[in-house]
Amino acid sequence: FFFKQKTAYEISTRDWSSDVCSSDLRLRACGLRPTHQRIVMMRLLLGAGGRHVCADTIRAESIARGEGFSLATVYNCLRQFKAVGLVREVATFGARCVYDTRAEAHHHFLIPETERMIDVDADAVEFARLPEPPPGYEIAGCDVLIRLRPIAPARGSRTRGSRD
């Protein structure tokens, strides 16, 4: 039998239940062996719908579930999931990365004070032109990270609860 290899996008957007069998099949469909760690990681990452999560959070969740994965195991799984298109890596704070479970192309708002990310549809951002890449490279994609901050109240304006 010959099966058409699914793209990572087709696999990641399919309606999967969060049971172990579906996680096993989903990992196999992406070309990954369904180890215990990968199945648990997939359920932590994708079981709650769309998420923006860092490796430390996933590690803490694994400990809370009684799994206690090392940070190295979490990063290894995240790198493998990224390689097959199950998650996207978004660099946000220097060397720190957030992993996004929404695998299709899109952009983000970032609120640095709370480290919260909000998805922005790809068609909501327009480019007139991209720069030429350096010799020997081609553009593989373009991710926009729009940093937000709260609007400061105007000087002299009254705020809620202020007295005369």
C-alpha cells in the first residue's frame, strides 16, 4: 500500500482527540516514533487548543502530571515537533523562545510586561517589499512580532477614582 505523505499543516489542523491513540497516530503521521515522552508532550501542548508556551511551562506541567521530564527532554521533543511542523518557534525575549501550537503562517502581538502573545492572521499584515537575502540564502518565511504597551493616560486627565 502507498499512502500520500501528509503535510505538517494538514496533520496539525486535523481534528484530533486528546487520547493516547490519536497522539500515537498523529506522531506516526509526522514520521516520529510515538515514545511515552512525545505522547505526553503532545497532549500537554495540543490538548488545550492553541497555546503560546515556553519550555519551562511544559516542564512544570509534566511535573504536575507526575512525569517529571527533564528540561533537556522537553527541549528535545519541542525541537522534534518544530522540525515536523507541529509547533512553531517564536523568539521573543533574547534567547528565550515561545512555542506556538498554531502551525500555519501567522504573526503575533506581544505584551512584554505579561509575556502574553496574541495571534494575528497573516493576511492582516501587508508588505510592499522584503529585502534581498544575503548571497547563498533564500527567504523561507517572515514572522512579524508587534510589541504592545498600555496607553499612558494623558497628563492632567482624571483617572477613575481620582478626587478633585
